[in-house]
Amino acid sequence: MRRATGDPVKVLLHRHRELCERAVDPLEIAAGLEACGVTDRAVARYRHRDVFSLAEELYARVPRDLSCAPDGARRPGGDRATGSEPDADLAPVPGPACAAPHAGGTAWHAGGTACGAGRGSLRRRGGRALAALLPAAVCAAALAVHARATGPLLIAVTAAGAAGLAAALVLAVRSGPLRAPRRAPLTTWAATLLLVLYAAYGDGLLDQLAGTGPVEPPPPATAPLLGLAAAVAPAALCARLFAVRARRRLAVSRALDDFTAGVRPLLLAVVALQLVALTGLLAAARLVPGTRPGALAPAVALGALLFLARLLAVYGFPRAGSIALGGAAAAQALACLSLLAGRLPGCDAAAVPVRRAVESWGAAAVPGAVCTAAALVLLGYACAVLARASAHARR
């Protein structure tokens, strides 16, 4: 029986026709509706119990060319999530090209194509794995040469190592699970550079500023740099794990609240797994001969902040990560500047908070507190936006 003229679903269909026509399954329509503000609590006016059932009706009511639909897309009468078969009337009828005399050749050709695709997939995965491991290799090689260099050669080695590490990091985040749909702005890269430089030189500089003043450049803490570079590989694995499990959860969920309730613990578990791997790598980097150890807690907080910022960028929310990274970098720079300003006549009060923190808890307390606060804010934001179905619909 057809609906009346005042069909509310028909109005919604006209409003979101482009979304419904390009969707390959009802899940994408449900995610798009959620992104437009249609939630499970608002679908009663459309005579449905949840967004997923509404999306199924919208998907069924939009005509589409089944022959052009991608493999694995849901067809009328079949369900990709449950594995049910489509109706026999909708199944394609074999034509002359599928006749029995050509069955062997067709099977051989399909097998050869599948083998070629499998080899290509293995090569791509191997390339992505090497790209994720490249920052650690470049950093280890640069630190090995840096430990033996002196004089002008030390400056050249430092510059070459920094350039090589930056290139390796760019390559690692532009392929595989850490690849974002849009390139990061220069402000994000600048903030990341400042945070990494502070991880190497900041604690020594802050100690000098809180004491008698800067005399010479402090020696860099190289162990945190090596640990952070090595943490790119587990970060890629954790991002891949989150993407696969979240997409699987989206396929079996029957309501948005159900999906959200399952994805938030998954996100927290993935972040915790990355923190465990990061802590282990930072602790192991302190044992590498030739490295100078640094404080562990600030490096862990910085690694968590960088991971969350990149994960949000991967799912299309780069602005939050850019703001968090920029705020953390600005706060650390402000701490150093406040100690310098405190040396000016009549400006002693400007240096009191940072000087007391350094004297009470050490120089590592400043970056530890700043990066931990920024990471916690970013984690709360990620729990809100990455628990939406619309964040995973196109992945």
C-alpha cells in the first residue's frame, strides 16, 4: 500500500536524494543522516524505531542501476551484514559469454587476476610497513652518527638527521592507516616541530633559565626522540585496528546508540594499547648505547597527544588536533619566555609560577602537565566525534 501524500519519508528523501543515490548500502545513508542531525530520538516522526530502519527504507525507495553498483554493495532482497542471498528474480542471468565451453578459460582468467591482486596487495602492505618503520631506522642511524660527531660536523649531522627524520615521518603519515584525507596545514607541522624540539632541548633549557641563566645550548635528550620515532609503527597498527573493528561494529549495529556504546570503549582500548607500546619503546630507548635519557612521563604524554591528533585528522577532524598541538607548543614556549621576562626589572612576578613548579617537581613537570592536559582534552573530543557512524561511513 502506498503512503499518503503527506508522507514524511518522501519529504526526507527529496531533501537527501543525492546522499541516497550515491550510497552503496543503507549504512552510508544512516551515517549521513546522523551527520545532518537525524538521531534515533528524532525518527518517530518518520514512523521508524531508529535511524537504521529509516535508512533501509530510503535506500529501497531510491531507484539505482544494479549493474553499476560496486561488489559487496547491498542489493534489494539481500543483506551484506547478515549474509542473506538476494531474491532469485533479481539475480543476473548468465549470457552467452558465460557458456560452458568458456568456463575453464573464465575460471583461469579469474584465478590469474585474483593472484595478481593478491601479490599487489602484499606489496602495498609491505611498503606501508616499511614506511611505518622508516622513522625509527632513520632516527637510530642519525643518533649513532651524532654520538660520535664533534665540532662543525656535529651541526651538519644534526641538521641532516633532522631533515631525514622529517622526510621519513611525512612518508609514514601519507600512506597506510595514518593517511589523512587532507594534508595538514603548515601550522600543525610547525607546532609538531616545536614540541619535538622541546622534548629534546626543553628540560635542559628550562633548568638553565630557572637557575643562573642560559650559558650554552643544553645537550639534547635523544632517547625520547628515538622512542617517539619508533612509536610510529604501533600507531599505524592501532589506527588500523580501530578502523577495522569500528567498521565491523557499524555493519552489525541496529541503532546509533548501540554503535556509539560499542565504539567508545574500543577507542579507549586502542589509545591504551598505544600508550603501553609507547611507554615500552621509550623505556627501551633509554637503554640504547649512545642515547641521553630524558623524562619518561612528558614523552608519553607527547606521544599520546600526537597519536590522538593524527587519528582525528585521519577521520576528517584535523582542526581539533591542530589547535591542541598549537596550544601545547605555545604553552611550553610561554613557560620559557616567562622565566626570561622575570629577569627584567619589575617583572619578577611573571616567573614565579614556572620557577616554583621547576623547583618543586623538576623541569619535566611543565611539558608533562601541558601535554597531558592537551591529550585529555583531545581524547574527550575524540570520544565524541569518532563515536559517530558518519565518521566511519566512508572508510
